Amino acid sequence: MLAILGGEVITMGPLGRYRGGGILVEEGKIVALGPKVKVPAGAEVLEATGMVITPGLIDAHTYLGLRVIAMGKEGREHNESTDPFTPHLRARDGLYGLDESFSFALRGGVTTVLTGPGLSNVVAGQSVVVKTIPRANPAEMILLDDAGLMVSLGETPGKLYGAKGQSPSTRMGTAALLRDRLVRTQNYERRWEEYNAEKKGARPQVDLKMEALLKVLQGNSRLRVHAHLAHDIGTALRISDEFGLHLTIEGASEGHKVAEDLARRRVPVVWGPGFKGPMREEERGMSFRTPAALVQAGVKVALTTNAPALVLPPQYLPVLAVQAVKAGLDEEVAFRAITINPAEIIGVGSRVGSLETGKDADLVLWSGHPFSYQARTMTTIVDGQVAYSYCEGDDFI
């Protein structure tokens, strides 16, 4: 048993904040916490007096383990840019568990990330949620195997496939392809239902692409729609209405313009990355004022670095939250946007995102509040094990 004693604890759960007391960890789980926790004899003690203790941070939109620069594969491994419709791709099959980006994440207190295919294809493939302790066998990192199907609206698929003389080359073509595949999947489902009911005729062939999209149509998986401009978000919402889909909007540079539509449908937003320059035309309207506007309308918001390359390394997730606070987002809400909100949005809220009895023992000891420019990550704990400890001179920033 591990006992973490002292400090100010920000639970993001029912206990709120408290000082002193402790947190007891056993077999990777939190077994007790609060201001009056008693330490059992023989427990290992980690002293946290003067520190701030929080849940491990969570990034809900990354390419960690797929866009691996050190392997010389940056820009290729996370995008299967050969077919605009690839829902059968599984991020876990390309996951490199020793990507140095996972170590960077731990240094910044990020203990869980969603990672998955990139934005080249209209339907890009299935995402995965992983813990950030590097493993030679990435299967040991996986928290949730199918964390949603990545869909890309906006300019990216049209530019890529239009340049090849293929469809889609426009936003109309992108939306049409998505609708067409959803209808084909409905027909595929109907054929199987008829065959299973009557057991007559030829048995339908299993289609892995249709099977992947069928989980979304049946409500067993979510579409993670990357869309920045208001009219692209509107397209996603219309298609969702037509087919009864569960959505997450990711990117959302102009999310504030359709905030009420999102709130009415209870569609959460993974906003970011914020610091990225206008590398794409559709991102020119990105502003740190947008998260506050979304929250004010009633939208559940998470913040993302979009890590790794060309955007932000994963350890800068708290910096995004600080900038959102400067632009009007309530401080506690901003902290929710990098802890419990992304956990719930990506489907792992019962395991991580807050410090509560029974949840995974993923927590971070900081030298001060993580929103302070002076705060350092002193210790990162994942599943009850110390995964990172600060050493003098370890200035990764």
C-alpha cells in the first residue's frame, strides 16, 4: 500500500478540495482519501506537504505513438492516405509504445491520452485510449480499445483527394461520401437481419468497413468529427440528426458561432490546439475566447494539444488551460477541461479524471498549482506506480 500524505488535494470529484490528510493506493486503485485518512502499518509513505495533488491530466485528441518523429515516419504513420473511407483501421495496430512523446507527457502530468488516425480521410479509423507509461508491448497501455471513429470534415480530405483527381474534392463531396457510406451500412445491417431471421439464401459476406461503421449506427461507438468552421460543424450536426449518431466535435475554431446548436444536442467539444498558427485556412478564426463561449452556452468542453509534432508537445496541456482562463474561462472549469471532462468525453470517466475511491490511482504531485508559471511536475503516478520523478536540471520545457 502507498500512502500519499499532506498537501492540497484537488480531487475534481465529490470531495472537492481539501488540505492535509492523505490518499491510500493499493493494487493500482485509490482505496481511501480525505482529510482524516489513517495510514495502515507497513504502508509506504510519500510525503507531499507543501505540494498540490491532482488527478492525472487527460488529452482527448492526440497522435502519440502514431506520429513518431524519431522513427522518421512523421506525417505518414497516422494517415492512411490511399482511400477516403477507412473505418476498419485500428490505431492499436500502429501504436508504437516507446514513442518518446509518452515520456514527455508524463513529465507534464499527462497520464491518459486518446490517440488515433489523422485527418486525411473522410472516415479515418478507430481511436484508442492509452496510459502514457511507455511499453514495448503497447497492448499493456490500452485503457479503451475502441474510443470512437475519426471523421474529418472541412478542407483536408478535399485538398488531398482533389489533388489526386479523386472524390471528394469539395465539402459537398466529403459530406456525400459520409452519407453514402452510412446508408450502405444501414443496408448491410438489414441484409444480416433478414438472413438471421430467415436463415435462407446466401449468407452475407462480412465487411470489416461496414462492421466498424455499424457500431456507430447502433450507438455502440461515437463519431469523433474534426471540424473547424461553423458550416462544417453544422454539416456534422445535420448528418447526426439524420442517422441518430453520437458525436464529438474536435477542433471547433468557430464553435462559438454554433454553441447553442451544440448545447441543444448535448454534443461535447474537444477544442484546440489554440497555439497552432493558421497552417490551414479554416483555423484562422481560432481564439482562446471560444472555450468560455461554449461553456457559457452549456457545452461540455475539453482542451487538446493535438500533440505531437507541428503543434504542441503533450506536456503543455496546462498552458492551454491557463490561456483559456485569461480569455474568460472559469479556472475550475478550465481544470475540468483537462481532467474529468475529457475522461467522460472519451468514455473512461469511470476509471480516470478525478480522485475518487475505486478509480485508477493516476495522480500528479506539483510544486504549486499547475496553472502557476512556477509550478513543476514533481511526481507522476500511473496505476499506483511512480512513472516520473523530477530531478534537478530536468528542465524539459
